[in-house]
Amino acid sequence: MASPNHAVTEAAVSALPSAVNSMALSLNENPFAPLPSVRSALISAIDAGNRYPEFLPERLRALIADHIGVSADQVVIGVGATGVIMQVLSALTSPGDRIVMTYPTFDGYPIFAQMARLESVTVPLDKHGHHDLDAMADAAANAEVVVVCRPHNPTGTVESSADIERFLDSVPSDTVVLLDEAYVEFLSPHHRIDTPALIARYPNVVAVRTFSKAYGLAGLRVGYGFCAPELARRMWTMQLPFGIAITGLVAVAASYDAESELQQRIRMITAERRYLRMRLRAMGVYSTDAHANFVYLPSWGRQWREVFEGTELQVRGYADGGVRITVGSRQSTRAVLDAVAAAL
Ligand SMILES: Cc1ncc(COP(=O)(O)O)c(C=O)c1O
């Protein structure tokens, strides 16, 4: 018979989400389990779990800075992109300040705004799921922070490089532009922008990225931000001592070493997204022009959420009736298409 302690452990282990689950399409996670090389590096890190990580994550920031082509003093590290965004808000705003965001947007933003005691100003997306950058620039004139997600969550849309630059030119230079690039690795080469060059030209831009999505390490909680050294210095003052688990540095290093395998996974996900959108289109179902690891079906007169309710699929429904569906395996795609076909 298992000892009581063993039973508690078993319960905790069995409560872990399963790494591969074709029905889990609500959080934009990566559908693949960690790569074997990343997994074995992580086990080595866990073997040193009795030791503290670095006081401040200097090695991790240097590794990331080197990888993306900026200097280390331009990078901050967070507990996921979530931690970085909170660091931006804690270091650069005061309670009562305004933050501009779209509606809908990544669910975290209204929560982070509330945690930082900011006043949220929301600007609706257009009917194809794009930012209204002119309206956002107008709102930014009276705000301390404005958030642009590229690709956007939940619609997956991407604003062009020219539109982003025009927007940056019209935002006051003392308003912080949070350029959320959580899904940047899914962009095809012709949609990429040179973000390190952009932050060199616009010292009020903070780019935020994560290892939760394309890198498939959501459970390890590592994200980073990068910007002009002056702004990064102010944010680094909020870097939590011993705040990044000892697994962080090895997970990132092993992921960079496994870049070609990860690129292959990214190609599989984006190919599956194209297939899912194509099949939806063939059924007469409109989805926005998505460039990340999810598709978005805007409201169609009834709640899309209801279409998936009787199924095992977990998807993310929105109050206006739209739904966001993470791209998974071909099995996930079939389950989504079956549910949609049954509803039409
Ligand atoms: C646009 C966007 N930003 C930030 C995040 C936060 O990611 P994490 O905290 O896991 O790094 C997410 C997660 O879904 C997201 O969609």
C-alpha cells in the first residue's frame, strides 16, 4: 500500500496536464512534448535543485541577448512574458496611469492593468481582427503605455512593418509601446520585422517574447523583454532576486542548440494552421488571417463556443461570440472540423 506521502505525490503527478492532448486547444500551447535533448538538459538542472539559481539572471540575459543580436544591458527576464509585462508596468507606470489596448486582446492584459492599478482604455479591433492603429495612437496621446501584439491574440493578424512605423511616429516619445511578440517565431520571413533595429530607432518600444509558445516550454515560465538600454536599466531594477528557476538557463540554452528541430515543429504547426483554415474556408467558414499557432472565427450570429460545448474539445470562446482555436495535430484539426460541420 502506498504511504500517505506517496499518495499525495501520486495525486499531484496525476493532476499534471498531459503533454500530448489533441483536445486541449484553449491556451495556445505547443502540441509537442519537450524535445529529448531539452528534456535531458532539464533533468541535469533538476539534479542541482538544492542550489539557488543566479542572484539575478545575468547568464540567461547574456545568452538571449547574444541570440537575438542586442547587448545584454538591453534585456530583462521574466516569469514568462507575463512576468516581463508586469515588470514593465511596475517599473514604468504609477497607479492611475492609462494603458491602451485593443478589444479583444490577450486575456492577461486587463488583469495586468488591474494589478498595476492602471486605467484601461480599449480600442476595438476592425472586423478582420486588425488593430485600429490610428485610433490607438490618438488614445496613446493621453496614456503612459500602449500595447500592440504582433501577431495579435486572439486574431493572429499581423500589422505591416510600414503601419507599425507610422504608428510609432505618431505616438508621443514618452509613451511606452509594449510590442508583444509572444508568437513571433511563427511568422514567415516576409512578415518578420527587424525588432532589434526598431528598438534602436524608437527608445520608447519594449518588445516582449516568450519560451511558452513556439519553444514549447509554457510550464517552465521563461520570457524576456528587450529595449533601449536606458529603459532596460529601469526595468532591471525590478528584476526579482533568485526569481528565475534553475531550469531556466539550461532550458533556453538547450532550446537554442535544438533550433533546427524546433523550426521543424514550427513548420508543422504553421502547415496545419494553413490546412485548417483552408478546410474551414471550403466549408464557408471565415477565419481571420492568422499567423501564429491558432485560428480565430469571429462571431457569426450565434456563439461559436456552443458549437464545441458538447464535444471534448477545449477552445477559447469570447463574449461577442467569436472563438479562438489552438492549432494542434491532424487529430485535433479533424475534431474541430467535425464539430463545425455538425453545426452548419
Ligand atoms: C499575446 C500574449 N502575450 C503574452 C502571453 C503570456 O505568455 P507567457 O506568460 O506564458 O510567456 C500570452 C499567452 O498566451 C499571449 O498570448
